[in-house]
Amino acid sequence: PEKKVHLTDVWYLSLKTNRWSLDQAWMPYGVSHHTAVAVSDTTIALYTHKGVLLYDMGGPVSTVVVQPTTGQGPIGLRNCACCAIPRNRAGTGTNMLLFGGSTGTKQGFSSTAFELDTKSWSWKKLLPTSLEERPRSLQSACV
């Protein structure tokens, strides 16, 4: 059997040249099955089964750091869907909406949604307002 390898390298796609390039930044630990969303013009938040990482391309050298979070957030989920949502009604700032994912067990799929406030770095579990229309755990699109 093949041994699974979680990589630490960071690649980015130039939309001007349509080419991938290896960045000088490296992940602080091996990552796979992650999801990501741009939270500013120069910063991408990545959710991994170990927590949140920030990929910052705003300085002279790109960096990836562990971002501590608080609140009731997802624990150990993989293959989640995520998208950026406005932080407030004025449309300033961006939060991360995370949905679904695998718990890593044989039949463990989540149909839970979480919001990460990217200013306070606090998670909030979102509760459905109706139990009649709930997304299936295998659905994974966020728009």
C-alpha cells in the first residue's frame, strides 16, 4: 500500500501568465484535504483538519503561519467547502463560511456550517432555522 504524504510546499497561479510557481513560503506542517478563501487582497485563510493557517503575500516575502482561533469551530473535518461572506451589512471585511466535510471515519460526513470572523478569529456554529430543509452531508458547494 502507498504511504500518504502531506506536503508543505506552497504554489500559486499567476492569472497574468496562467502558470503555477513555487512560492518561498512553506506550510508549518504537512497539509492535504484543505480549503481556502481570500480574506483580503493579500491574505488567504486555509482551513485544515488541524486548524487555520494564514498565507500572507503582502510583504517582501510570503509567509504561512498558524492562526489561533476561539469559539465553537469545526474539529478535525476534512474536504470542507468554504466561501467568503461579508463580515457586516456594509460589506466591509470578509469572513469564512465553512460547510460539510468528512470526519475521517467510515461513515462520518458533516452537514454542519461554521462562520469564522476573520477580525476576531472566533468561530461560530451556525444552526438551521428549519429542520425540514437541511442540506445533505454529501453536498459541498458554497456560493
